[in-house]
Amino acid sequence: MTKDRARFAIGIDLGTTNSALAFAPLIGEGTPEVLLVPQWEGLASLTEKPTLPSFLYLPEEAVAAHLRGEEVGAGQWIVGLFARKKASEAPGRVVHSAKSWLCHHAADRSAPFLPWGSTVLAREQKISPVRASALILNYLRGIWNSRFAQAGFAFDDQDITVTVPASFDAAAQRLTITAAEEAGFPGDVRLLEEPQAAFYCWLESHDPARELWQRPDNGDAGLRHVLVIDIGGGTSDFSIFEVRLNEQTPDPDIRRVAVSEHTLLGGDNIDLAVAHCLEPRLAGAGGRLSGPQWDQLVAACRHLKEHALAATGPPDERFVVALAGRGSGMVGGSQAATVMRAEIERCNGNPAIFPMMSQQAISTAAAMRIRAARPQPFSCATRPQVSANNFSCNRSARADPCREPARRHRCGRPGRSVRLRRSSSPGRIPRRHRLCACGPESRWLSQQRSG
């Protein structure tokens, strides 16, 4: 089902750390493009980037007054690079990793509690994970309309797809749709699993016949299995695809046969691991940083991780992490520590094992595949059937939270277990996944430092 007025297929990767938008024309064979997103880089500078950091900053009155002439008034959240920068300077005013909360069943995702643990903002100033996601999506919608609406290509008239983790359950999918609706998106938005989008991107840039069938395989000569590993900012997905030769078409038949359990583990946890490694060097043996210092350290480790892993180097390459002092003795009270590349890579695992794919590639693949396949929109009332051209999925049920008594995790925080049922599994065998010290749980532990 395609809109009569649609001229573009738009793919949006709503990420934990960064978001991106790409588009491809529905008529002709035009090349897909990534939308450059204007955003504040500082109080006096605007820039355009292919990704939008999924950070939101509620400015102080003085900052809001400075930006008010630029259509950013008091009470409005600033999205993007400037908000990310403020995460280390004013963490109590910055929302980040909101996407991780969408799948956190122990929390009311529609309640205003972000920034988590903030004592700076009053309750009425805080926002919910759904609202935070809606603000990011609305920002991207506004950027599109500012560029294309006057030319007759309004955002709401296009075919729109939003990618989500493959392990998102039905509740998290519904909340994503709710956020899109709150952002002003039309009601026929599609959801596409992120590993599926990544596999589409790989297929667009590779020759499956050469890449897959020339490799030795002990089984069926016309059958291959592909494992797609998607490690994001807050979640990790592992999806297995079955690829079979099709005699009628040059494109192979593709079927998603398995998805990992939901894992709240991603880049945020690497930041925390590096921060835990550096804390004793900054605070001294047995010492602990204050809450604001810890937030500043985690933000610095996020920047350090991205800088260090963007290129290769010797294991003994050294990086310096500095924390600014507070009050009148800011220079004298500053702290610094050194960490080696080998330590960062140990926290991250081995970053050179698997080929990497950019966030822009995920959103681009979503736009390209929707242009070619145009599947039916997902229904979030139940687990959607995934089908697009030669692509199919054999799993039709999704995770459902069970109302079990609260139990204490090894991280020390009370929480709930989640029972997973798969309709395609023999006898609907339940599996359990413990929401433990990772993702929002780890951030909850971090906030306890501030008391």
C-alpha cells in the first residue's frame, strides 16, 4: 500500500545514541541520500551533520534567552550536538538513551522521569521516554519539511519507515508507534527491524551469488545462513537469515529464522566499563567520585571510546581523560587520568572482528528496501509478520512480561523477570530473561552515587 502523493521513501533510524534519516525517490532509479541535519553545535554556531545525537537539553533561562531569537524559546528542549556536549556540563538537564527505556518493563515509559535521577529539574519539567523519542522524531520531521515541504513534498505525504531493534517486544513497538504519532507522523508508519535493514544494505552493496555461494558449505549447496550482529548504543541483536537460491529470479529467497533474546547491552555499557576502569585513578584507591563527577566521567568516556575506536593504533597508545574542577578553584581542582588503547579495546571486546556498518547505512537501507518492496505497515497489536518481496519470517509471537513477584537482581536493584514465548517453538516453551545490571539498570546504579 503506497500513498498516491508519495514521492520519496523515508527511512529513519531512531537510535539510542544517534539518529539518522535517509530518503530515496519512489519514481525512477535515483540514488538514496542521507539528510544532513542542521543542529546547534554551541551557543553561537550551527552545523549540519548526517546524524543527530539522541540527546535533549533543557536550557537554563539565560541560555534559552540567548537562543530565543533563533526560534528556541524557554521550556523547549534542544536536540543534537549541543545537548550531547551539555551531558558532561549539566547532566541534570540532559536526557539521553531514552530508547533503552522503551523496552524496560519495570518502568512506566509514559511517565515523566527523565533526566533520570535529576534533582535540577522539577517533576513537571521532566519528560517520559516516549516524549523524548517523539521530540527527536519531530525534530527530523521539521528538518525535512523546512527543506522539502514548499516544493510539494511534505513529510506526512511520504512513505515512512522507522527501524527498531529486532528484539523489541510488542509493547516497545507500540510505544515507538506512539512516539511517532506524538511527533506528528502519519498513522501508516512502518517498523523495520534493524538487523534486517543492515542485511538489506549488505545485499545492495554485495553480490550474494559470489559472496555466499562460492564459500564452502557442508549442507545444501543452494542454502546459506547469515548471522547479522547489530550492537547499538543500548541494545544488541543477533539475527540469523536463511538465504536460498531462487531459479525464477536473480534475487535469493531470504527468511529470518532466529532472533536473540532481548539484551540491554550496548555502547552505553562500554562507556560505563571504561568509566569504572578510570574511577580509581581519578578518585584514588578506594575513593569514589561524586554524582556530578561520575556523570562527567561517563560523558568523557563516551567521547574517548568513539575517538579511540574510530581508528587503529598500537596497544600502548595513551589517552588522557580530564574532569573539570568545581567552584572558584576549577583549574586547581581538575583531575586527569591516562588510559591505554588496549584497556579501551578490552572493555569493547575486539572491534576488528566484524565489519562495521554506519547508522546512515541503516536508515538508507530502510528507505531503499521500502522503495523496492513496500510491505504492509506493521501492526503493533501482536507480533508483526515480516514480509517484503522474497523476505519472510517464521516467528509470529513476541515477548510478554509476566506479572511475577519482584525479585532482587545481582545488581542489588529489585526488578522483574520476563517470560518469552515463541509461537513457532515446539510446545511454546517459555524462556526467561533477567533485566539486570545493564542499560537503564546500570544508569540507575550510577545515579545512586549522587544520593
